[in-house]
Amino acid sequence: MVVSKYCFRFLFVILMLMLTSQSNTSGNTLNHDSLKRIIEAEDTPDSLMFNAYHRLSWELKSSMPTQALEYANEALNIAEQLNRPSKVADALSYIGVIYWQMGNFNMALDYHLEANSIYEEIQDNKGIARSNTNLGIIFSNQSHYDRALEYYFKALNIYEQIDDLMGMAVVLNNIGMVYSHQKDFDIAERYHLQSLELKQSENDEKAMAFSYNNLAQVYQGKNELDKAREFYYKALDIRRELNDKREIANTSGNLGYLFYLLDEHEASEKYLQKALGLYSEVDDKSGLAKTLNSLGKLHHQAGENVSALNYFNQSLRLARDIGLNRLVMENYGNISGIMASRGDFQNAYRFQQEYIEIRDSIYNEENRSKIYELQFIYDREQKESEIELLRKNEQINLLSSQRDRLLRNFLIVGVIMVLVSLFLLYNRFLIVRNSNILLEKQKAEISESNAQLVELNHSLMEQKKMYEELNHKLNLSNKKLKESEKNLMEINATKDKFFSIISHDLRNPFASIVSFSRILKRDILNMSKDELSELALELDKSVLKIDNLLENLLQWSRTQTGKIKYRPEYIALHEIIKDNVNLVQNNARDKNIKLIDSVDDDLAVWADRNMTDTVIRNLLSNALKYTDQGGEIVLNSYVKNHKAYISVKDNGVGIPEENKKKIFQTDSLHSTYGTMDEKGSGLGLLLCKEFVEKQGGEIFFESKLGEGSVFTFSLPCEQL
């Protein structure tokens, strides 16, 4: 009877697991209840208990992440008790995914790295590929796109080796999304098309719909709106066939926004209302908030301000409830604009203040995140350097112990050979006394022993040569250790330089912001609109100073740690120059400075687009900073010896002779105040020098005090 009872329980647990694996059609509640009954059942085997906790954590990761984390940790404890490394790695991977969804990227990174280490130890190629994909997603979310691509390509290589087509399709899709985030839409399109081809070969329609949707967003980013509409329709047809309401709502919302961009009001209204209804059915509050915001924009575009205001208010309430701060900020701005157009300036001002407050909050959080990322990258690389140093020390100790062991063995062999020789000599002496015949025989044996001694001597010489080679290797290792120590010292010096800049140059703009905020808090009710406008302008200038400084700091840190990749291509210089001229046009207009672009429109260079854009932007910003009101800035170009030379000339304050030698020095960051007390960090020109020389060019300048300066840099006209 006891045996029958346990057999019945075992069969019950197996049946429940089978039911949970097929319960998607009957809803998540049945799935969760079934899994909980397995956990609560008596005498459930540990392996089945692990599966139940594991699946529950995955089912609840989006709706109840804290509960999901508890279940995942229970699964991890069971896996460790079972001593099953593969299950331990699976549980660690799930925990990493949950922390990622909760926004705790550092914890997620640690768990995925630990899972990856176990997968590599047990040589589970599929697990290694999956963990590399997860690591790529984390770095992509943190905008570390180079690191994300590094992990994605590792995963892609493994999936190709094991011929896992769907794994390859997922990674190719993720790579395409990275390039889409970076606005490299042509490259993103290529990877999304490769992913789509694999999904089509596997006839996975649900996965194909995701690729169609992603391709449509790429074409929308490239402003190929008709092509984007075609691919949205393809995704929508599949999702309607699969009756996937959430994804139908997603694609319908995308189509509604596309028609809004095309000024097709009726079609936009139709698809946005469809998305709104479906999001309500599946209780997707995030989707509802975004769709209501799009409807508000659509009705505002059509001049229907009453209904637009209603949609914006609904979107605002939902966005505040679920913490979508960027959408909250956007709704405040939209509502403020409508209030102002209706003449309700008091409410317009109130909502504009709310908009500014949450915008500053988001901006400050992003700045803190950037600074933290700098420290995080530095700490991680320092740990990797320390680990490498310890590994080399272990290698040196191992070589030393091997050398000592070999020396000891050869000494023992030498002593044994000497003893053997003495024994043979003594034996020969006894034989001589007894027989001349034995004497002749012993002579032959002695000759043979002598030959062995000669061979042993030759062997000892070879061992001596081997010892010399070992000593040479040890010297090379010591040299590498000294180089590593030098690199660590340089990294520490760079870190100290960063902290010095942050503590010194961030102090003034932040002090200004604190001062302005106190003035607002104290006198806002007594200030006129002009005074408020002037104060807002000053606040904006301080924020822009901080943004420019942090951007240059990030660029400089990435050049020093080798994170910026040099990707040359043939580019038209006039496009980059015109973009940057347009970018600084407002600043030039404020100072009544005339900008003259005389660069040849047909001039093309072999260079990295982002690096070249940074150089031109910094040189233009410096020229504006040091040119008096009513001045003039001229951009010229000429070609010489297969190189294009681009100059930025101003008639500003010029550079004193004693400061000219300090301009491009890396050991001291030099900067002066502009004509309107603009303050820089000195990093801009250092970045220019780094980026120009990295591309095979040079940078130089001429300047006379009181007459202005001319900064000139060169880039190759053809591939080196």
C-alpha cells in the first residue's frame, strides 16, 4: 500500500508538469496554480521541484518580479543541493534576467557572468551562447554598444558551430537593434534581413512577425515611410492570424504613429483606436499610456484641442501610475502648449514648470548614471588587470618549482650513477684477482659504462641549455610584469585626472544651478515673466556646460581605454560641416557672429564619421567661445599631397604666447574664459588631437593675440 501511494504521487507530479507545459491556451492563472500544487505536494522529487520553481520564476518575471526572484533563488538552492552544474547555471541565468527586467544591471551582469563561467566549465555550448546573448543585452541597455556587439558575435559564432538556426536568428536580430539604436540603419537592415531569412527557413511565423516589425522601424528611421508601412502590414497579418492581441496592439500603434507622420488623420485614428482597445483587453498600461499620447498628438495636429487635452491627461495619469517618467514629461509639455494656445497662461506656466522639473530630474539621473558608468568600467578593468597579474605570478612560481624539481632529479641521477660506477670498479677489481678472462670481460663492461657516462654528460649539457631557456622566459615574464605595472600606473593617473576635472569644472555650473534654484524658491512669486525667462536661459546655459563637459569626459575616457573603434569610410565633409554649422547657429546668432562655410561641397575623405564630427564640433565651439560679438568665423578647405586640410578661422581674442605650448599637452589641461565668460575643461582640443592622429592626420594652429586664431587639421583623401 505504501509503494502504491508513492507511485500515485509520483504519477500525479508528472501529470501536473505535463499540464503546465500545455497550459498557455487556458491562461497563466491555471499554470501558476498547477505549479504551486506541485511545490506544495508531499514527497515531490527534488528534480521536479526544481523544474516547478524554475518555471514559476519565468512565468512571473514580468508581472511579479520580486516573487519571481524568490522562486528563482529556491530553484538555485535545489540545484546546488543536487550538485547539478547545468541546473545551477540555468537558475543563475534566470536570476540575471529578472534583475535585468527590474533595472538592476550590475546584479544582472554578475549573475550572467557566473552562469557563463559554469557553462564554459562544463562545456555547454548552447548555454555559453545563451549567456553571451544575455550579457550583450545588458551592455546594450547601458549603451555600451561595443561590449554588447562583442558578446553578440561570440554567441553568433557558437550558434553557427552547433548549427542552431533559431539561436542565430535571435542574435542577428539583437545585433540589428544595436545598430538601429546607433542610427546605423543600413547595417541594422542587413542584420534584420539575415535574421528574417533564418526564421523563414524554420517557418517560425511568430518570430518572422518580430523581424517585419523591426525592419519597419528601421525604414521609418531612414524616412522610407512607404516601405515601413509595407512591413508593418506584413507583421500585422501574421499577428492577426496567430491572434496575439498584445503584439497586434503593438503593430497597430506603430502604424497609427506612421500615418500621423504621413498626415493621414483618418487612418492614424483608426489604428490608434484599435491599439487602444486591444491594450485595454490585455491590461497593458504602458501600451495604453503611449497610445493615448499618440492620439493626443494626432488630435492636436488636427486642431481638436479639447479631445487632444483629454487624451494627454489620460496618458499622464497612466504614465505617473507606472513610472514612465519620459512619457510624463512629454505629456506635461504637450498640455502646457495647448493651455498656452487657449490663452490659459497660468495653467500653461504650471504645466511647463512640471515639465522642467521632471526633465531636470531625468537629466540629473542620466548624468549620475554616466559618472557611475565611468567608475564601473574603470573598476572592472582594474580587476581584470589584477587577475592577469596574479595569473602571471602563478606561472612564474610554477616555472620556478619545475626548475627546482628538475635540478633535484638530475642530482639524484648523478649520485646514483657515481655509486653504480664505484660498484662496477670494485667488482672489476675482484674479477681481476680471480681470472684474466674475466678481466677482459670487465674491461669491455667498463668501456660500455664510460660510453654511458659520456652520454649522460651530453644529456646534462642539454639540460643546462634548457635551464638557460627557462631563465630567458622568466626574464621575458618579468618584463611583461613591468609593462603591466606601467599600464596600471597610467590608468590610475587617468582616473585621477578625470576626478580632478569633475571636482573642479563641475563645481561652477552646479553652483550656478543651486544658486538659481534658491532664487526661484525664494522669489518665484515676485518675479516677472522676463526675469523668469532670463533665469531659465541662465539655467539652460549651466546645464549645457555640464552636458558638454560630461560628453567630452566620456569620449576622452573611451579613447584612453581603447573603447572607441576606428571605422573609416568615404564620407562627404560638407554634410558633417553643415550639420555642425546648423547646430551652433543659435549660439552664433546670440553673439551676432557671422558663420561662413567655404568648404568644397565635393570634398570626400577616408575617415571615421563620428570622430570627424567630434573634431569639427569642438573647433567650431571654441571659435564661437573666443570670438567677440559681431565677429566672423570662416571654414575653408584645400587638398595637398592626397590629404584634405580643413581650417576654422576666427577674428577673436587670440592665444597668448605663453599658452601656445600648453594647448595640446596631456599632462596639464589648459583652458581660458571665452568672450562671454564661457568656461571649458581643456578636453575638447585633446580629443581633437587624439581623433585626428588616430585617423592618420595632423592638427596645428596659428594665432595672434587680439587678431584671432586659425586651427587646421588634415585627413587622408583615400584609403591608407
